[in-house]
Amino acid sequence: MNPDAGPRPQLPAQGEAAAAAQSRTQLLFRSFLLTVLGAAFVYTMNVSYVWLSGILTVAAWVLGVVVMVRAVRFRQGRILLFGTISGLMVSAVLGLLVAFSALFFNQVNTFQECARDALTDRALAGCTADFENSLPAALRQP
């Protein structure tokens, strides 16, 4: 019997696989950027939503690492790699802000309520001074 006889299964072309990988990576990159922006937006709303901002930040880290690995593995464009690295740096700073807000939740919450009601620069400066005095001595400015 001839092993070459009969229909052969069609394998996807190399170009189609590369295009599919690129499309999937770009979709993940867009999801990553939306997650970073969403985490930043939620963080600026109110300290009461710090838990949601923390969840979105962790999701951004996971998506960022996945996009970075795919960008290197499939040799995607440098702009994608640069955007991913920039987004990971932003989400790292956001992670520090979320951790600080979670550790000093009561102080940050009091400051936000005071600043929301402050109508003048002097009142806002008073809120800032009260906030700095409420922090532990190691975190205060000299």
C-alpha cells in the first residue's frame, strides 16, 4: 500500500498561525491597557473602592506578563513591548498606591472627606496638614 495515497489533512499555513497569534496578542494588550486604566480610574474615585482597584491592578499584572511573554515569543513589534513595559510600570506604581491606601485606610478616608468639603486653598492645606500628622512619624516629611 502506498502511504502517500489519499487525502492529506490540511495544516494551517504558517502565515495564518502568525496572524492569529498577532491578533490574540493585540487583543490581550488592549485588555491589559483597559485594565490598567480602569484600576487607575477606580482608585481616583474614592478610597472605599480600594479593593476593586487592587483586584484590577493584580489582573493588570497578570495580563501584562502574559502579553510580554507572547510579544517576545512571537516576536511582535517593539511598540507592543514598549507599551507593555510602560503599562507594567504604571501598574506597579498604582499597586504601591493601593497598598498605601489599604494600610492607612482610615487616614486616607478622613483626608478625602475633608478635602471634598474644603472650599479654599487654606482649608485644603489644613486637610493636608491633618493627614500628615495622622500618619506614623516614619512617614512624615521633615
